[in-house]
Amino acid sequence: MRTVGWVHVRDGRLLTVRSTGKDRFFMPGGKVEHGESDAEALVREIREELGVLLDPATVRPGFVAEAPGHGLGGRLVRMHCMEAEPRPGSPEPAPSAEIAELAWLTPADAGRVPPAGRIVLDRLADVLVG
């Protein structure tokens, strides 16, 4: 399954979300819809999940985290991790109806994320505290 994830680091911590009814924190983002580019999917998913308006001109590809999806019966997830800046005046990240809570994590929190999230925390260890 192809997904996109927003790499958003602030004060040495990575922004993650926990969906309603889930027990793990995930990168904000989601599935790429048919006919949609990765950048378009990222902008749409972040607006839907967090109310943040990303500037499409700032979307930068980062790396791919590939691992079995949490709760997907071993199905492989390929998460295309990307950076992007919010548009000037965009709201701060806030949970939508589908998001139960936000958390700013460090590598010390690896037990709170699924396998793909651990890959992301490992890849970003040099810019994250803890």
C-alpha cells in the first residue's frame, strides 16, 4: 500500500497522530488516491487530519519507510515521507474528527509507533532529541 507521511519536526520532536480507536501513533498523512500525486495527497491528508494548509511549493521528497502495516495482517506499507511548510497564517496542527490526539515524539518513544514509524524515528535520530 502506498502512503504519504508528513515529516514535521519542532524543537527536536516529530509530530505524530493517533487515530480514533487506534493504539499507536502514526505519521500524519495517508493513502494516495487514484490520479493523485504524492504531493497532492500530502497536502490533502494534512488539511483533513490536522487543519494545516501546506504550501504545495515547499513539498520536498525525503525517504521511503517500508514495513508491515500495523493491524493490516502483515500487508506491506510504503510510506513516502516528505517535508513541507505550512502556508503563512495556516492554523497550528489540531486533531480532526478522525484523530484522537497529537504527540511530539523522539526515538525514545519507538514503542508507541508501528514498524514504519520506528524507521522514521531512526532515520531522523540526528535531528530529534532523546
